[in-house]
Amino acid sequence: MSKTETAQDFSAFLLSPTGRVEINLPNGDPMLYEGQPVAVHVFAPASAEYARAEAAMQRAARDKLLSGKRGKAADAEDNDEHNARFLVAVTSSIENFPYPGGPEAIYRQRGLMYIGEQVRAFLGDQGNFFKGSKKS
């Protein structure tokens, strides 16, 4: 950098590396455990953790395609498992919900599928990871 150049700060334009998803029950009420709100802390699409998780999911899909493995029941189970692995990989922590087995068990428990669905929806909106956003 020459003497006439000045360092510029572009940090206001960067996505945050993490986000916090406040979980709601299927009826729209906030999910509370012992009176405390349940939240999932996730790695953002701009993070290295997310990139690794996405690459692993794409590898698994490619391997399945190349193996020629077919069958609707097997496909559904494989998709559920790949989705659970992805969600586990992008979850930093879960706040106020000490479910036995942690995120791995939560994302595989069909009765709690609304948690994973909300995390997926949150991850799909980059505005949730922008510091200037009112959503964060």
C-alpha cells in the first residue's frame, strides 16, 4: 500500500459467520424448555463449517447416484440421514434444550422435525446473517 492509499473497512458488508435461530412450536408459539426459549446456534452459509457440510452432502448424493442404488424407501431414509448429518454439521450448539443425544438425536427424531425445518429455513435466508439486518 502506498502512502496515499488508505485502508478501507468493508466489514459492514460481510455476512456474519454464525446465527441464532429461535425455535417455535408447530402452532407458532415460542418453544420454551423450563421457561427458557429454545434456540439453535448455526454456522452461516459464508462459514467454512457450512462449506464442509455442504460438500459432504453433495459427495454423498453423488456417490449414491454413481452406485446406482434405487428404491423409494431407501431414498427417503438416505435423504433423512443426509439431511440430519448436514444439520448436525452446521449446528454450533442448542440453547435451553438438553435433549438426550444432543443435535444428532434431535435431527433424527421425526417428532421434532419442525426444529430441523426451521433451521433449514433460517439457513436459506442470507439476510439472517447480515449484521445490518433487523432479522438477526
